[in-house]
Amino acid sequence: MGEIVLSEVRKSFGGVSIIQGIDLVIPDGEFVVFVGPSGCGKSTLLRLIAGLEDTSSGTISIDGKDATKLPPAKRSLAMVFQSYALYPHMSVRKNIAFPLRMAGLPAEEQQRKVEAAAKVLNLTPYLDRKPSQLSGGQRQRVAIGRAIVREPAAFLFDEPLSNLDAALRVSMRQEISELHHTLKTTMIYVTHDQVEAMTMADRIVVLNAGRIEQVGSPLELYRSPANLFVAGFIGSPKMNLIEGAEAAKYGAHTLGVRPEHIDIAEDGPWKGLVGLCEHLGSDTFLKVEVEGIGQINVRVGGDVPLRHGARVNLAPQADKLHRFDAGGKAMV
Amino acid sequence: MATQASRIAGRLMLSPVVVLLFLWMIVPLGMTIYFSFLRFNLLMPGTEEFTGFENYSYFFTDPAFWPALVNTLVLVLGVLVITVVGGVALAVLLDQPMWGQGIVRILVIAPFFVMPSVSALVWKNMLMNPVNGLFAALARGLGLEPIDFFADAPLASIIAIVAWQWLPFATLILFTAMQSLDREQMEAAEMDGAGPIWRFVHLTIPHLMRAATVVVLIQTIFLLSVFAEILVTTNGGPGTASTTLTFLVYMQSMLQFDVGLGSAGGIVAVILANIVAIFLMRMIGKNLEA
Ligand SMILES: Nc1ncnc2c1ncn2[C@@H]1O[C@H](COP(=O)(O)OP(=O)(O)OP(=O)(O)O)[C@@H](O)[C@H]1O
Ligand SMILES: [Mg+2]
């Protein structure tokens, strides 16, 4: 059981307000991802939930009980750190058993749980090694193993994959998602990688400068971003944001259109000159210099025979346009 | 240092220093070994002659030899225990955030800058003196009989003085190691339910083992040759109560002008130091491997 409720949570460091009033309900069993640019306070918020930092004001409750003043050990949360934070002098087995040992479990039971966790995470052959003798992915799995043996109310992950290479990141990402399906425990996952956020989350919380910009499922955020910040942050390549006369035609201050929602059409209203042209095989990313608008990113199919300097006409898909007012809020 | 040429160049450039260091060691050692086999007394010049192991047998059968050996080991061990335990404690304290941290850290290091003979004199005359000393005054203030430290507990007093001098060194090295302890590890342990004591036992202590090993090895080398503190305070007495091997060698070669006997004592001290070093490396040397 792990419902976590934050109300009006604030945190300042020496007078500088870092977390500026967060209200959030995380239901039991949900996989929530905090995303946001570097320095926006994701780690700080996670550490507040973990109890590693004291809140300046507001309350945090876990399972319906006020946990604002509880020490970290009493919150029954487990955290996986970016640096893994394994204990270097202990073997993998001892590392995983450490929380059980601290909880005073009998030795056979510790043994049984460690082996079970090792089996789930494919760590059995490495149980007697020291952390320094493991690869990055294996260390990450040990850190996860140390978290799961405790059977916590919720898992907290702080950018756990950022030290891994791209291929390993993809496979660990899937492993963590699968783990969530098996355990059905609440997970809070911090990342600044929006691909991780989109692929793993039940719900994404977009943070900016210590505030929540929007909360919603990945597709909700993709389809209807509440403001310019979310529009620019979710989606890759980034949404094109157009201001001025072209936006005014649609009655908006800023017009947003995603690169994948622009077609190349003979009679398209936007005439432009192709600049950079990236052929990825499956897709082609174009940067098109459109007359009267500026540079527009376009994502088209893989077999488009365009090259640098070609002339194209573009047509945005009318039902996929996003309109924002002068304050950056989405218009409906 | 990848290519053959650069390796050879490297060796060539190192060699003058290596030769110099080797001579620096081997000449005094060779001369000491040579003298230790001579009957060589400065009071009777011109009577030097080869005597084989006679000096050694005199040295070993000297009634002060065994007490001196024991005193040496007690002194070294006592100071090591005090400085390592005290150093860890101070390192932990200094690592806490507190007001005036910079000044406190400098104050802790300060004793290391005081010359051994000066600090021994300060301890002898200002602190431990049974009439004028601070400790005596404190004892009288509490209505107790002042202790005459150098008469009643000469070796313990010297251990205290030397430990006071070496505590800053141990603290400095251990504190530096302390600062490289990963904060996230500590936080992970905190979340795993380990209280401050368990965190200290399971994380801090293992992390400090390496630095502690360095402290023990370096201090042992210097502690085996503690001299000024003894000369200034007890002069090795009362009797042989605070005579160490170093001090015994000094008494024989300098006070009795017997260079041969002193040299033999010096060689015995060198051998003892090597035995201690081998023991230490066996016991704790593995801590130095990464
Ligand atoms: N202990 C601290 N003392 C003072 N300021 C802090 C402290 N911890 C964090 N901050 C500040 O709080 C802000 C948010 O930091 P935080 O670590 O939460 O960012 P983040 O969103 O996790 O960024 P990243 O993606 O780079 O990890 C930063 O501006 C940082 O400088
Ligand atoms: Mg962070």
C-alpha cells in the first residue's frame, strides 16, 4: 500500500525558494515520473518525499498517515540513487541483505529473500562479488535489489539510468517497467529524459522552477499540453512554436505544431527552402526555412528524396494545431 | 610511457636520483655495520680492533636491553592506539557542520608544528610539573594529591606527550579520507534503517581503514625513533623505566663514548624496525590495495 499525498509542500535553501508549493496525489500502485529541466527541483522534491530533507512548510502523507516529520527509515520507502550508492566494502549479497539485517530479520530469512531478489534481477552469479567488480548495469540492478527486498510502500528512483549507455538504458528501462507490473508498487521516477518519461509513466508530472506545470498521462501531455513550457518539453523533435502574423490568422498569440503533424503537399500554404536534412532511415528530419515564418522542423517518412536546397510546400494538419494565448496558456 | 624509447629515457633520467638515494642509505648503514664489529671507544683512540660479535653480545646482555625493547613496543603501540582512535573521533567531529569550522581545524592541526623538544618542555614544566604544573593545580583544586607524572608513570607520560604531537597528523589524514565518503551512501544507509552507530560501523570505519593504515605505517617509522621527548623529560629514567632502544643506543655511544657498542645497538634497532614493518605489512598491508 503506498498512496502518497503532497499538499502545499515548499522547500527553500537559505532563503532561496526551490520548491514552491506542490500539491500532488499519487495513488497506490501508480508509476509517476517527474520530468523537468536541470535544476528545476526534481531531486529535491524526491528527497523531501524520502525524508532526506526537511520540508520548509506543507505536509507529506504516506498511506494516509502524516509523514512530514518522520525520519527516512520510518517512511517505508526505498530509494535508488543516481550514483547507485552501493556499500563498496560489502559483497553484493551483503549489500542486498543490509536493509533486512538492519530490520533484524533472522539470517535464513535474509538469505531466502536475497536469493529471490537476485533471481528476479539475474544477479545470482554475482552475489559474492564486490560492487567494484560489476558493470554499471549490474550495479544498478544491485541497487534495485537492495530496494525491493525491503518490500517498501513505494520506490523512489533518482535518474537511475543516467550513467548507463544508450542500449543498456533502453533495456533497464524495460526491466524497471516490468518490475512495476510484477510488484504493482507505487514508483516515483525522476528523469530529465522525456523519452524515459513517455515510455515508462502512468502519469507524468512536468516540473519547472519548483512548480508543477502539468500532470497527466503521457498521451494527454502530448495531445493537449496546458502551456508553452509543456508543449516545448514533451515530444521529440520539439514542437514548432510560431508567433506573429501566422499565429494571428488562427486567433492565437503563439501557434504550436509538432514536426510530425506537417505534411509535404503541392498546394501547401507554407513555401520554404530545405536546410538541414537528417535521414534516419525510418524517418527524415527536415529544417525548412519558411517565408514569413522562420525555421520549421518537419518530420516525414524515411524515403523522402529531399536534399539541402530543395523547395517544398508544407501543410500543417489543421486538427493537430495547438493555440496559446499571450500568457503561454493553451486556448480551447 | 608507452614506447620503448620513452621507457629507457625515463629510466635514465631517474637513475641519478636512485643512485644518490641508494648511497644515502647504504653508506651510513655499511659504516654502522662495520663499526659494530669493532672495539671502538672514543676515550681510547687508536685501539680499534676487530672483535666479531662481542659488541652484540654486550648489547643483548645489557640489563637495560629487554626493558628497552619492551618500552619501545609499548610506546609505539600506545601512541598508535591513542592517535588512531582519537584521530577517528576528531575526524568525525570536524566533519560535522559547526560554527568557526576553519579556525577549529587549524587549532587541531597546530600541535604538529611545535618542535618535539619544545612541546616536551611545555608538558614537563607547565602541565605535568608536580609543583607548578596545571595538572597539579587542578588536582589540588579538587582536593587531591598532585601526581609526579615523570616519577610515577614515566612511560605513560611520554606516551601522552608523543600522542599529543601525533594526533594532529592522524586527524588530518583521517579527516581528509572522511571527506571523500560518499554522501549518497550514507543517505542510502539511513533509508535502509541504519542508525548513526550502524552507519559508523558499516560505512565510516571500512572507508577509513585505508587512511588508518597509512597513519599506522608512517607513524610507526617515526615512533620507533622517538628521542627528544625522552631526553628532555625523564632522561630514560627512573632506572630504565622510560628507556627505549633509541635512547639506549644514545646512552651507550654518546654517554659511554662506545661507538662499537652503539653501532651494534643501532643495527639491532634497524632489524627490529624491519621486523615490525614486515608484521605491519602482513597484518594491514592488504588495506592499501585498491
Ligand atoms: N543542499 C542544497 N543547498 C542549496 N541549494 C540546493 C541544495 N540542493 C539543491 N539546491 C538547489 O536546488 C535547485 C534544484 O536542485 P535539484 O537537485 O532538485 O535539481 P534537479 O531538478 O534534480 O536537477 P538535475 O536534473 O540536474 O538533477 C538547484 O538550483 C540547486 O542549486
Ligand atoms: Mg537531480
